[in-house]
Amino acid sequence: MLPAHVILRGFETLPVAPEVVARLAPFLKGGDLDPAAFEQTVKFDPVLTANLIQAAHRLLEPGAAPIASLEEAIERVGLHRLLELAVGTSLRRTLPARLPGYGISAGKFWIHCIAVATLGEAIAQRIDLPSADLAFTAGLLHDIGQLAIGDFFAENMPESDWWTFGTPEDERTLLSCNHCDIGKLVAERWQLPLAVIEACRWHHELAKAPAGIDRGLNTVIHAADALAYSLGFKGVGYPGEVLDELAPGQLGLSAQELLDLAQGCRRAIGQNAIASGMGASLDSA
């Protein structure tokens, strides 16, 4: 049995948010976004700046004029979307080739996260969720606990590279904690918005989620996770999340309406994957 603090003690790759994510955390907490402050935050990272310009261009229609600067990227794509790309691009740099203990490549893991982010945003907008502006980020980061656990096992049990824990319940049985428990702790260390922290922790356990959390966002991320599996964008190496019977009622959408919405998001998932530089992984997702 491995308590959470033991796993995090060995979590050397991401004990603190990647530098750019740490600098961008205040932007994620809402309020008015200041384009000048955003530019000042990222402009001294030339690799990130170049990646963001390329990612922004990939979001445009084919044949669109190239984007020449970060300022132009903000004008043409929007500051909120560019902020999400900045977080995703920064985090993606830290991914290992595989996630030990989960039987999955970094490419498949990231495509799953992009799918959950895209679906979560679409559901949140459909139901006019008050915290809809956090849905993409929450979806992108919902499984960060798997990175911590994978890092721990890569360091301490290399043979775990080719097997999987199974379900989140199996994880907790084997470790005394699972990626949701660890994800909450990591998200707190990264000083992410409270609603994102809560979604990292409770997206697999709707019935057990405390009354005081942002249940709307948590249910959105749960549903997005399940729908990503149904579309073939699988995360870890088990059959995957099944839509909780509580979810449709909490969201005000039937299971069929959710599935229809998800089917309509396939193109957007592909566009976001390409924008993040992971388009090649779509074929194996």
C-alpha cells in the first residue's frame, strides 16, 4: 500500500507546475483577461511563443494568412483559447513516452485529455454552466494524477511500464489512493482554480462528491470523460469510464443528447489535437 504522500515524495517531474503553468495560474482563476499581461507572461519563453503561434494558426481555416506574432494570435484566435493552448503546450512538454502502470503511450493519454477538454467545453456551453470558462482547462488536466503515479512507478518499478492498474477502484485497492486523490493534491500545489481541483478529485465519483463543490463542472468533466471513451479516445488501458446514471439529470440532457453532442465534436477534437501538435497521435487514439 502506498499512501499519497509517498507517491508525491517521488514525484520529481511535476511537483511544482511547469513554470509557464505556474505563471498563468492567476489567469485561470477568472476575471478580466489582460492581453498585455498575458504577452508579458509568455514572451520570454521563445519555444512556447513559437508553439503558440503555430498552434493558433492550426486553428484557422485552411489557406488562412499566417500568424506572425503573439499579438496577432490573440487577435485572431482569442485570448481565452490561447491561454488554454499555453497551459496544454507547457504541460505536454513534460510527458514521458509512456505512463507506467497505465499501459498507455503519452500520445494516447494526451489525445484523451484533449477530447475530454473539448467535450467538456461543449457540454458546459450547451447547458450555460456558470463556470464554463474553466471546462476546457479542467478537462485537459483531469488526469494529472496519472502523471504523478506514472512518474513514481517509472522511478521505482520500471517493469510497470507494460501493465495497467485497471479501474480507479483497482488503483485505490492496490495503492490505497488513486489518480483522483493524487490529482487533487497536484492541482492544489499548482494553485489551480478550486473548481478544477474538485473536478480532478471527484470526476469518477459523482454520488460521493461533497455538496459544496462545483457539481456542475464536476459532472461535465465526468460526462466528457465517459463520452471520450465512447468516441474511441481512450485514456488508460481498461474499457473506460461509463456514464453515471446521475449525470443526465444533473446536466439536464439525456444520454442520447449527450452522445449526439459528442458526435458533433469529433472535428473540434481533431482540430485541437492538431493545434497542440499531437495530430499524428489521432491515428492511434
